[in-house]
Amino acid sequence: MDGGYGETLRAVMRVRDGAAPAETFDVASAGEWLAFDAGVRDLGDRPWLLSRASEEPERPAPTLLDRLRGRTGSRAAPPVPDAPAIALCHPDGRLRETALDAVRTAPGLRPLLVVRCADWVAPVRAKARAALAELPGDALVPLAELILRLSRRERGVFARTLLEDALREGPAAEVLALTARPDRATYRLAYRIAVERGLLTPMELATTAATCGDVTIQDLCAEAAVRPGATPDPDAAAVLDRLLAARAPRVRAAGVTALRRAGRHGDAEPFLVDRSGVVRACARYVLRQGGVDPLPVYRGLCAGPAAYPAAAAGLGECGDRATDAETLWALLGHPLPSVRVHTISGLRALDVVERERLTPLLDDPAPAVVRAATRALLPDAAGIPEHLLRERSAPERPRAVRVAADRLLRAAARQSRPAPGYR
């Protein structure tokens, strides 16, 4: 029912006229079931539309209250729809409660049973929950996405609890199958339970952490892969190496931190110059735990930063202002843009940014350097002469320079405003 409201109502009409839900919309989609439920409810002011066209009752005469409300029919109890799917979503709670009996012999209507477990009418909700609790655990697995969508509602936790219990006690294959689902809430729950139950090997966990784009799964699997006692000794090195080679910084950071527990303190040294600040911080921690001071290492690397551009950032993160600030300022003239970018990061980390010395880098030919300089200058944007920024906003300037000037002008305008309540 991707066509929107109109297509939803057409699906409701087709089901009303005898078509099965599977013939009118994608019954594997949680969103489609919720749209169908809402579509039936939207016809609450037109109850005659919820009966088949061939059996449409005569519309009752409107009461005074109906006319005042703009309705054309009375508020008498509507006729019972012939289609159980319609009755299960009917605006009248009495009909929804009665229709729940049909689910026992119609497994295809179980998604609506899940919906009714979060119903706003207590008797409907209680009857639906009793029926859902009678189902075997494997019957809940195909409904996982819908159950998790409904768990965000005020009364939707009941079905989620049943699902989690079923996954904790059921076959491992069902849990692992859910890890491949595209729905984020579903695969996150499946991975969490798979980790709790120990269904994945440390290498499988490390591979998942290294290849998955979801940061929650990265953290969950990386931490589980290096948990004490999780990995037999012959496989521990391979698991760590898989994490250390990951593209995601948080996964590499988990691997670097685990080097300490593995007694491989020296293997953390190459990560002192990692492109990620969090990985560099973990590497410094591991080296210090092994008795190595990372500061002299950084100072030596900054003597020839072309091979390790991130050494400049690392020097700023653990260096000494009096000793290392001028080393970093000198690196701003390095021919490699990557060195200049990391140098600006190091100056910010060391808290020695000087507006006059950094402003010329707004004209740097490398856009990455311009962006880095802009971030460093934003806190003191009001101190930059406005005419310098206006000149760099001209159309003929490179795009990176124009964007930087506009950002700084906006920041300067905010900084120039008096504080609230100031007179």
C-alpha cells in the first residue's frame, strides 16, 4: 500500500468484499498491517462502508446530535462485517472483541491479533493477549517486526515480552534467521539475544562487528568477541586481528583496547597514528599500561610527518603546550594537506589556537584544510574582521572558501548578540 491513504482504503474495500488480505497488500510488512488497521478505523463515521456492498444496510436517519456533528447516520451499533479482518479492526470495540475468536482458525490473521494486544479497550486487549499467549513460540517469530513496531506504543510491551522469551528458549536457527532481517529493531534484538545465548563464535562476532554498518551492532559484537574467556587461546590472535583491521573506528578501538588484556601492548604502537582520535586514545592507554610513554614516540614521528600525518594530531592530544606548540605551528606549512589537517586538530587539542595565525588557512587550496581551519576558528569568529570574511564570500572564490566564510559570518553574528537579559 505504498500508494498512500487512497490505496489503503481500496485495500480495505477489497477485503470487505471478500478478498483475502494476502490478495490486497503485502502481508509480510508490518507497516501494511498497521495501515490496514488505521484504514478500517478511518471509516468509523461511515459504518455502512464496512459491510459488503451487496448487503449494504439502509442508512439510519440522523439524530439531532448527528446533524450537529455533521454526520449523516445515527450512532446505533453498526452491523457485524462479514470479513473477520475488517471486524478485527472495527471502530466498535464490541465487534473487535467478538472477532478475536476467528483468529484461532485463521493463522493469517495473527498480525491483527498482535495489533489488538495493544488495543485501547481493556476487554479487547485482555482477550487478545490471552489468545497470543497460547500460541507456540515459533508462531511469534514471523511477527517479530510487527511486535517490535507495536512495542513503541503505550500498551505494546506484552507481545514483545512473549517474543523475547520465545527467542531465548526457542531454536537457535530462529534467532540467527532474524539477524538477517532488514528491519533494524528486529536484527538488533536478534543479535542481542544471540550474544546472550552464545550462538555466535568469537570470529563470527568479530566479522559482524567489522562488516556491519550499524554502530549498535558494532559495539555489541566487538565487546562480545573480546570478552574474557570468550575466545580459546589458538583463536584469540585471529579475532583481535580481525577487529584491528576493521574500517569502523569504534571496532578498531575495541580491538586496540583488548591488546592490553592479551599482553600485546607493543602491538598498539602503530595505532598511535590512526586516523581516528578514539583509536589513538586507546593506543596511548594500552602503551602506558605496558610502561611506554607515547609522547616521545609522537615527537619523533612529527620530525617526518609525511609518513604518518595523524602524528600531529596525536602530539596535540598528549603533548605539552610550552614544548610542542611551536612544533605544530611549524607543520602548518607542510606540503601535504593531510598533515595540515591533522596539525589543526592537534592545535585545537592542545588549546593553542591563535586566530591571526590560523585565518590565512581559509585560503588553503585543499578544501579539507579550509574546513578544519573553519572548525578551529568558529569559537572566535567574532574577532575576525568582517571585511575579510565578506571578501571570501564572493562568487568567484572556491566553494569551500565561500562556505567557510558564510559559517564564520553566521557564528560571528551570534557571538555579537548580547546575552539574554543584557541591557
